[in-house]
Amino acid sequence: MSINPGATETLKILFASSEIYPLIKTGGLADVAGSLPTALRSMGDDVRLIMPAYGDAVAKAGKLKLVAKLGLIGGSVTLLQGCMPDTGVPLWLVDTPTFFDRPGNPYLNADGKPWADNAERFALFARAVLTVAQNRSGLNWKPEIIHCNDWQTGLIPALLYRQSKRPATVFTIHNLAYQGLFPYETFISLHLPASLWSYEALEFHRQLAFIKGGLAFADQISAVSPNYANEIQTAEYGNGLDGLLKYRRNDLTGIINGIDTETWNPATDPNLSQPYDANSLQDKALNKTALQRLMQLPQDSQAMLIGSIGRLVHQKGIDLLLQALPRLIEMPVQLVILGSGDPHYEDALREWLIKHPQQISVKAGYDEALAHQIEAAADVFLMPSRFEPCGLNQMYSLRYGTLPVVRMTGGLADTVIDTTPESLSAGTATGFCFHETESQSMLSALSRAIELYQDKDTWRILQQRGMGQDFSWKQSAQQYRELYQGLLRKYF
Ligand code: ADP
Ligand code: GLC
């Protein structure tokens, strides 16, 4: 592969993801896959996206053209070619209707359980991506880099590893807790090369772990924040993979996610009843009133409105919030929670809503517009995560003048600066942080927020500081480019 070190040459990158906003989204991976490639393209790179052809995604993708038919181990596949809506980034959808044309969540069935054939689905996806990456699908395009994301793409680096004239592989860990684990029998039924069944390869405590394909075989691994890249090398955050990650530490780097600053811009956000910017923060209050009305809360401007949006799962520390609620409702606050996930969290939150409708409002489900409205309306945004590889909502919050209250972990620790006498006088404070995974610790951070909320001038200074920060992809996309270039120089 010819490469001119240091030059700003155009890189050819195939970006593989199991979700891409706005075609389909369950969490932050979709946001990243929807925005990082756009940033790379604006830097002159030839980046193309590849994703399974879920029915919902096909419906949103606009005009698609059938460009290839492939017979692969595990099934036949057709490749549909199109462009991402709005950004025009080229897109291939891997179409196998029996596997992907299912409504709803790409990984879970209507009962919230993983689809029984997830291993077969994402193994076939991996084989299709590999065929494109090796320019064997008749598309007349060969990437220099294949950028894989999370376990659904883990088999790609493993299957490519021993192939000649292959692209360099990058594997990004968005969440190490999701590993794509399946029984040994699945390893056999997928017809994976026997050599991949070992602890150095895909085997993980006698199970098949898709994610190990990325961790063991990618030329370069990245994690979605510098702090998370360090944390996952410890037993506390390593999910049993810390040994492997420590072993690969010279090939592991942390790059903080950027955000789509157009979609998340309070000055132009079409979802808001009243757009605003750092110089018209009084208009933010109108969004608070509008949300209180919408969510049937008293229109009280003095109550500190706490927003929370996210997947209702153990990771996000919803149990900390539930434990804190008896104390929290004694404070001058209102809470708006938007989330979906674990039914027992949904039920518990609903019970609180029934008991305290004057202070608590809950919307179960996924609602993109409401997510924007909460970011704009809330005074503070709560993220008591047990672990948080990067987290996007704290950055959306900072951009919307909504002060984040976060547990000091992963990307939250990299992006929010706690308000202390020192950080206040140094002019660096942007939010409120707590350390322990305990509701008491979270409550004391919230109490500090409530206290500062009375001091409107200081509050405004913090809001404006957060709003003035640059969370765009500019720097992080540049770091990915340098990582790609370094890899090509080193190995190819
Ligand atoms: P994760 O990827 O772990 O879920 P992130 O903070 O990286 O967490 O990203 C979550 C993304 O998904 C954000 O864009 C957030 O606004 C969005 N999101 C999560 N749950 C919901 C929901 N119920 N409705 C609307 N958007 C949601
Ligand atoms: C994951 C993580 C989240 C991160 C997102 C995008 O889902 O849980 O912290 O922001 O991926 O990288």
C-alpha cells in the first residue's frame, strides 16, 4: 500500500457499524457512526459506510440501487448502494431479508430478548463487509482502512487477519460490557476457522466472544474516551478483558467522541419552542415552561428541573436515582425522565410518577424530539452512570446551557469539570461530579447544584462556559486520521 507519511492524502476508509443515525439508533454508537464519517469526509477522506439493511433503515435511506449479489458462508447477501440523508456519505446496506428485515430494535425482539440468531446475523454481516473490504464484491473500490465498531463487527478483524493485501483494521470499543457471547456450538455452526478457537483468539471462558475478534486481531484499538481507555485495563472496568487490553496497551488509544453540532444546536434546533444561544439564555426559560406544560408539571420557574434521558439499564445507575427519590422529592426540584429498557426500572419510575405527579414526570419509550426538548428545558442533566465509555448527553447538555451532574467515570470525567471553590476561581467549572456509586454521593452533588442554582449570576457564567466549549468532531476526527496514518506507515 503506498502512503506518503505526513501528507494530507485522501484516506480510503470503510466504516462498519450496526447502527447509524438517522437510519437506525439505539444509543450513542449510532450518533458516532452518523457524524464521525461526515467529519472525515469534510477533511477530504473517501469514507464509506456499511450497515445491515434493517427494514426501518431501508425505508429512511432514500434511493437505493442493488449493486452486488454475494453467496457467502452463512447465506446470500445483496448490497444496496445509496447515500446518507443530508450528508451524502456513500452507504452500503447488507441485505438479507430473513436476517435484517425485522421491525424495531436491531438486536432485541419484541420481548426485549436478543434475537436468537444474532450470531448468524452479525457473522454474515462481517463476511459481507470483509468481501467489500477485499474488493471482491465487484464494486471496484478498496479501502486502506476498515474501521469496526463494537462486538457486532468483531469478527471482521479476526477473519481478515491472515488475508494478504488486506486493509488495516481499527476496532473502536464503544462499550466493553456488550461482548457478543455465544456457546461453543455456535462457533462450530458458523464455520469459523478452527484456529480461532483459542484464548488468544475468540474463546472467552469456553464461550465464543465476537468482541475478542476486534480486541485480539485489530491492528489498532481505540476506546471512546482517554479515561475509559485506561479504565478498561483494570479489573473494575475490564469485564474480564482487562488482561488482554493491558497486553495490547501499545495499540490502544482513547479518543473522545465529538458530537454533531448541527443536530445539537440550541440556536437552530427545530424541536424547540424557543431557540436560544449563550447571549439569549433568558429564552431557555421558555423551553422550561413549555416542557413543564407538555409533561404536566407545575409551571414553576424556581424549581430546579432535572433532566434524564437514556437506556434504562444497570450501566446508567437508574437504581441510584430510584434510591435517592425519597430524599430528592423533599428538595425544590422537578424531574423529567425519558428512557426505555429494563421493564422493572420502567415500572418503578411509573410508580413514583403516580405518587408524585407534581414533581416527577416519566416518558417511557424512545422520543428524539423530546430528548432535544429536555436538553433545552432542564436546568441540570443527571448521569449517575456506573461506567460510561464516553457519554454524549453530558456534551449535549453543556452545549444547551444545562449543567451536567455526573459520576466521575469514563468520558464523563474527561468532559465535565466539577464546581469547587478552586475551579470557580480558576474559571474552569462546568458541572457537578461525584465519585462513589452511591445515591448519597449523587444527592450531595445535586444539593450543591441546588445551592448554586440560587446564585443566578454564577449559574449563568457556568452555562456560558459550557456553551462556549468546542465539542465538534474537528479535533477527534483529526486524531482518528493520525491514528489511521500511523497505522498505514507502521504496518502497510
Ligand atoms: P449510550 O450509547 O450508552 O446509550 P450515549 O450518551 O452515548 O449513551 O448516547 C445515547 C444517545 O441516545 C443520546 O443521543 C441520547 O439522547 C439518545 N437516547 C437514549 N435514550 C433515548 C430515548 N429514550 N429517547 C430519545 N433519545 C434517547
Ligand atoms: C456506548 C457507550 C456510551 C458512548 C457511546 C458512543 O453505547 O455506552 O458511553 O458515548 O457508545 O461511543
